[in-house]
Amino acid sequence: MGKSIGLSPLVVLVSLIFWGWVLGPIGMVLSVPITATIKIILDAYAHSRWLAVLLGNAPE
């Protein structure tokens, strides 16, 4: 799922662990949508675009 929305597999795994720790089982289900939303928000602003690039996977 992360590959289709542009998140690297490592980011998907780390977000699963982090959001599961913060929000419990519901956070594990919502971890990819929450992280994808954060990536979209970071990509919208020039000063935080470098963080969005770190969350994304390498271009093919």
C-alpha cells in the first residue's frame, strides 16, 4: 500500500510501530493514511519539502 501512495517501506513500518504505540490498534490501522496525509502537508510548503522527500520512496 505504501508503494502505491509514494511512501518508502521503511517509513510504512516505522509509522505502523509509532502510530500503534501512540493510538493502539486503531493507530495501526490508520498509520498509512495518517503518514500519507502528513507527507502531503509537508510537500505543500517549500521549507518542509525536504521532509516529504525523506518520507517518499526513490523515483524509478
